[in-house]
Amino acid sequence: MTSQIALMAAFTDCCVARRLPFPFVPFPFLAGVVVQQIIPTQLDRFYLFIVNNSAANRIFVGFDYEPNVNNGVLLEVNLGFYEPWIVPTNGIFVAAAGAATPGLAIVA
């Protein structure tokens, strides 16, 4: 039992130490009906959180492709979000069901 606790503590310390030097950077964006790239490819990305701040329009997210209603991660209205367990390092593209749809991406 003690060895499991020590192993868990070492793993936790390792992960916390790994993340401390990296800032969490917010990228507010306005998605529209035209696809746009909001974040370029980043190979050392270890955290990603994207949220839809709109009360009216959906946001579609694509990773190295242009999303639309048929292919993309769908973020519903009123704080629909995407926070993957395995973080994609691809470029992030967004489109929306309407013009000037506010969203926020946080990366580290």
C-alpha cells in the first residue's frame, strides 16, 4: 500500500512540475460562416479547452480540416465546450452557424 501511495505522489509531483512553467493562454475568437484558423499547429501543446459563449449559434471545430455541419466537433449554444483527454496538436479551425459567434480557446 505504501509503495502505491509513493508512486502516486511521485506521478502527481511530476505532472504538476511539468505544467507549472507553461502559461495558460486564452484566445477569444469570433467564429462566422466562413472557416478560419484560430490556433496554428503546436506540437508541445498539453492542454486545450474550447467553449461556445454564444446564446444563439453553434460552433463547429476541426483539427487540420475545415469543419461544417457534417464534419466537425459541435459546440452547442450556451457554453457548449470541448476539453479532450488526449490533446490534439493540429491546427484548430472554427466555423459557426451564424455570423460573429463568440468563443474562447484556452491552450497551454
